[in-house]
Amino acid sequence: MRDYSHTSFWLATADPYVPSPPLQGDLHVEVAIIGGGFTGLSTAYHLRADAPGLRVAVLEAEVVGFGASGRNGGFSMTLFGLEPAVTKALFGHQRTLEAYRYMERAVDHVQALVQQHGLQSDYEHPGFLRAATTPAYARRIQHDLEILTSLGVRDIEWIEASAIRAEVDSPRFLGGWWEPRCGLLNPAKQARELRRLALAQGAQIFEQTPVLEISRGPRFTLRTPGGTVSAKKLVFATNAYSHLIPQLRARQVPAFTHMVITEPLTQAQLDTIGWRGRQGVEDARNLVHYLRLTADNRLAIGGSDVSLAYGADMARDHNSRTFADLERAVTWLFPGLRGVRFTHRWGGPVSVPVDLAPAIGQLGDRRALFSLGCVGHGVSMTHLNGRTLADLALERSTDLTDVWFVNRRMLPWPPEPLRMVASQAIRGALRLQDAFDERHLAQA
Ligand SMILES: Cc1cc2nc3c(=O)[nH]c(=O)nc-3n(C[C@H](O)[C@H](O)[C@H](O)COP(=O)(O)OP(=O)(O)OC[C@H]3O[C@@H](n4cnc5c(N)ncnc54)[C@H](O)[C@@H]3O)c2cc1C
């Protein structure tokens, strides 16, 4: 099998893996799912759990968890899109609340799946701290909190500097948002465990099986290198790769976010940072930093900036400037960790619609479905989206299929070179606002 160890720390350190064989020959199914990340695997599992007779096949170009699902920070959290203020500005109060409730349910769904099926993915449920590192970020967090509180959300609270530092001892933390509802997991293990669940339910999974061409008639015909699949229904679970599929070209673009991870911290190093509660932590930048401890007490940090790619280019996993920024951020946040060694550096694509919000939809008619656009917050959402997509594929109307971002109107990205100009402009505006909110730090 191809070597995927460079793809992420999680894939590099997971147990040796034997992928399912590629498709050889022709296959006839009711539902074909393109993409073996959390979305595709969760859809397959739920379809088979609800309709055991249904023939369901997942076709993955590389291996399960090759995409963002095997590379992410592992935060299973309630954030939808960028942040509540952005969702409210674009979609209004009521939709912000509906999205938040969906995301609460998504986090609970992941936790229930892990507990009910004994998934071995190092899942813990330590809660979430959104930490302010400048007064402007404190105001941004408090504004988001006011929005959610005014909508009746009661589970999140503002905590002062002394309280947040009692949890995670960074001298940079000025206060923050405390939310008990957040899990942390090892994403590569989670993807493989979802694969195990889907297989146990009777779904078929073909790895190293890229779908090269799709034609639409009374049934869909999918061409792969080793054979074709004839399917009554089709689910595009291709997320940040979706622009490579002609039918989804204008719906999203990939933006690449990067991560670095330390060696396991010594007890003395752990003592300098506190963090006994092991919460997931994000700051409040637009181009957020996210950080956590792993099961073996490494510190993993990601974010800081995103890399953009032109056209069909997907080779933006490595960015030495961002890796260096992230390594500096660790000692800026935790001076006691000066000299710590970093062992792995990697990146992956997140899916970005023009309006920075997730979408589930139909293409043409209800026989073809897609899910994309989770921006950087898709771990919990993709699991529940699998449940929602299964309902849609089974032509059921449920409280999940009724949410506003199912079949919502999406603005298209323009073709290149305008796409690059537009994505640079959005990134530039986000960076500018961050730089403004950090202006006092720059002077310090
Ligand atoms: C570095 C990083 C950190 C992140 N951290 C977090 C986090 O902490 N919390 C959070 O909530 N979200 C996070 N995210 C986002 C989250 O990981 C994603 O939203 C989520 O994993 C998307 O899952 P998916 O199954 O929809 O897509 P993916 O996991 O990307 O799966 C899509 C799959 O489709 C396959 N594919 C594409 N085209 C074809 C084709 N033609 N034929 C066959 N297969 C194809 C790809 O190979 C890929 O495996 C992060 C993302 C990255 C990159």
C-alpha cells in the first residue's frame, strides 16, 4: 500500500492498516458514496443501520481518513462555520440558533456513537475553552456569547483570567468562553472505527478507488480505474475536494490549515502549563489557533493562517512559514515550554463556500446529494450530516432534513483566475481584522 505516514501525525502513529481492496469489475448498488471521510462513512453506517437490505458502497480515492478526517485537530465541538457573529450577520438570529442546536446535537451524536459502539479513538470529553489573548478578542468572544445567550443558550459562560489560568496556565489568557460540551478524539482512529462500524452493518468499502467520471441517466454510472458502479442514488461526501468534481465545481474552494505537534511532554513541562482538565482550546482570531493535549501528552497546535491553492492544485499540505509560526506560538503561549521538540508537521484542506457556512444539498434532483463547507469546524458536524444524508437518501422528512442549511441557496465561486482573487481578498480581510485586534501586541 502507498505510504500515508506523511499525511498527518495521526495517520503516522495509528496501528498498521490493511485497506479494503480497490473495486475490480462492475457493481450494482442502490447508493454510491464518493469519499471515505467522516461524512461518507457515517452516511454509509446510518443507511445500512436503517435499511439493512440496501446495497451501499463507499468509494475512496486513497484510504479511509486520507482527507481532513484523518488530519484534523480532533475537536468535536459546537462551532458552526466561522463563529456566531458571522452566522448571525449573514443568516440572522433564528438560523444562528438552529445551527447551534444542530451542532449541540452533533457533539452528543459523536459521544453517543463512541460510547454505544466502544469506538477506540482515544475519545475524551473535557470541554472547550475559547481563550482571549487580546482585549479586542475578549470583546469578540463576549459579543459571540451575548448573541448565543440572547437566543436562550445557557451552557456557555464567560470566565475571567484567573479562572481560565487555573485551567490552562498561559500568561497570555485574559479570560474566555467555557463550554462543557466538547470532545477530543484521535481523528485517524475515529475514521477507521467508523469504517469498522459501516462494514459491520454491511456497507461495502473500496479504497484506492478514485471516481474518475460520473454520468447521469436513469441511474448514475461511476467510472473507476478497475470497474464501474451503477447506482440509483449518489452521495458526494467529498468536502474540500468537491471543486474537482465538475458538478460541484463552484460550490466551495479548499483552504489548507496546518498543524505541528511536540514530543510527549515531561511531567515538569506539564506542570508549567497546568491544563489538568485537558480542555480543547481555541483563541478568537479569525485565522484561529487551536490547541490540545493528545492521549500521550503531546501538545498539538494548528491554524495561524491558511494556504490557498489555484485551480485543481491540492499540494498545499506543507507550509514552512506557518509551521514556524505555530512553533513560535507554543512558546509565546507557554514560555515554560521553550526548547520543546516538534516531531510532526502536516496540513490538510478545509472546505470553504463563498459565505463561509456549511451546506447540504441536492444536485438536480433528490437522487444526488452533497455535503460540504464545514470550514474548520466539521468533526462533529460531518458525523451528524451522515445521519441527515441518510434520511435524505431514504426520502424521509425529519427534523434534521428540515434545517435551513439543507438545500440552502449558495453563491457560486467564480472560475479562475477570479476565484483566486476572491479567496485572497477574503483571507486578506480576515488577516487584516486579526492584525488590527492584535495591534497592541505588535507594539509590545
Ligand atoms: C488540519 C485540519 C484541522 C482541523 N481541525 C478540526 C477540528 O479540530 N475540529 C473540527 O470540527 N474540524 C476540524 N477540521 C475540519 C474537519 O476535519 C473536516 O470538516 C471534516 O473532517 C470533513 O470530513 P469529510 O468526510 O466531509 O471530508 P474528508 O475527510 O476530506 O473526506 C473526503 C474524501 O473524499 C475523497 N475523494 C475526493 N474526491 C474523490 C473521488 N473523485 N473519488 C473518490 N474519493 C474521493 C478524498 O480522498 C477524501 O478522503 C480540520 C481540518 C484540517 C485539515
